[in-house]
Amino acid sequence: VQLQASGGGLVQPGGSLRLSCVASGSIFGVSSAAWYRQAPGKQRELVAALTSSGSTAYAGSVKGRFTISADNAKNTVYLRMNSLKPEDTALYYCYATINHVGYWGQGTLVTVSS
């Protein structure tokens, strides 16, 4: 199983981006998925999480601005990011529990700057 993240880039403050994370390989069941981020000099933090039942959770700093969702037919999880702020600048990683095993995708860089 592999996770491939994409969608990062440079955006101005107040702008939007949508990150995607596609899972490939022998996938029999996905228990949960999440997005983490790591800013320079800081620890990796949980941004948003989604369970197989559809429950979501968000870090307080992104609540109301970010939305995590999934397309099960495409084995893809998304992170829609609106009203981006310079402090959202970080390397964003997707994580998923597939077949009872946790997997990380490679990071995709989001830079919010004017």
C-alpha cells in the first residue's frame, strides 16, 4: 500500500487550496484517514481526521476553515483549505489506517505568503 499526496503550492493569504491523497495497492479496508502538518522548527501536528463512519475532528486552529473528506471509490482523501493564513505554511502529510496498518504519504508543501 502506498499513499501519494499532492496539491500543495504557493498561495496568498486568504486563498484556498485542496490537497489530495490517493491510496494504491491491495486495499481491503480503510479505518481512518488524517492530515498532519509540520512547520519549520516545529513538531508534526494533527490537522484533521476522518473515520470510516464519517466522523471528523479538527485542530482548533483550522476549525471552520479546513474540511476533510473522502471519495471511497477513488481511494482518495481530501483536505480543502480556505482562508489560508501565513501560519498555515507547512509540509502537509496524509496518514491512513489501511488493512489495520498505518501508512504515511510523502509531504506536500503549502506556502502561504504575499
